[in-house]
Amino acid sequence: MANKRDLKKDINYVLGDIIEAVYVWEYSNTDKENTKSEAIIDDAIETFDDLIAKLNAKDVENKKAHFGAIKSDLEVKGRALIERINKLG
């Protein structure tokens, strides 16, 4: 079972790396419009807030299942954000 501290670190690292990748794309493509990339950053921040709120929920009966669901949610949403970065072109 993943503990709360490690899961918080995973959330922070994954979404931080995604935001950093968007900033690198924006820096490398200064001639292109960045409204889509800014939307990706906004969604990454929203995802971060949502996952941290779920992680800090107090009324959890089965912590192992709860943390597992958060970890899989992070993976799904992280992959979706990465796909959006790859489509920026």
C-alpha cells in the first residue's frame, strides 16, 4: 500500500513534470499560439487540486482501495494531459 506522503510526492512530480513540459514547448515554439498549452497547464493545476483534495479526505473506510483509486486516477489523467501536449505540434 502506498502511503499518503509518497502519493503526494507522486502527484506533485507527475503534474509538475507535465507543466514543465508545456513550458518547454512554449519556449521552443514562441511563434505558435499558446492558448491550448495554457489550457493544459490550467487542467494540470485543477487535476492537482482535485487529487490532493481526494487524498486528504478524512472519511475513508478502506485506505488501500482509496489510495489505489487515486493512483490510477493520476495515471489516467496524466496520460491524457501528455497526449494533449503531444498533439500541440
